[in-house]
Amino acid sequence: MDRARELTGLPSRSAFIRQAALDRLKEIEETGVLVLQDVSEREAMHLIKDYLAKHPGQHYVSDLVEELGIEPKVAFAAAQKLIDDGRAKLGRL
């Protein structure tokens, strides 16, 4: 603990512990809770298609999972189906 305190430049072990607790609390407060809804692949396709129409541009499927609350497995399958059907494009960086 003394080494960690020295590396951070804090004046005491107590200050180090206090700062660590405050940093952890801030991390917890900034972490959102993701609520996923149970939708079929077909419903997910509609949700994604509507979202893309309202929010043009490049989107990652993981962002759609968060924005729309779709289970990741279903979201990836729905996105792939939209790409296969030509209703969405696969982007490369």
C-alpha cells in the first residue's frame, strides 16, 4: 500500500484509501444498468431498421444493443439478416 501511495503522490495511507474509495464510487455511479427486452429476431429487425432510419450513419451492433435493449445474440442475428437482405450495409473502418 505504501508503494501505491507513493506512486499516486498522496500524503498518507488514509488519503490513498479515501481516494480509492471515491474513485470506485464514481465508477459505480457512472455505470449504467442495461435492461434487455425479450424480442424475436423479426421484432429486432424492425427496431433496428426504425432506429437506423431515425439515426443515419454508422452504428455498431453493440451500440444498438444498448440503445434498443435487445439481447446481443438477437441483435447480431437481426443486423446480419438486414445486411443480407440489403436493408443495411456492413461498414469497415
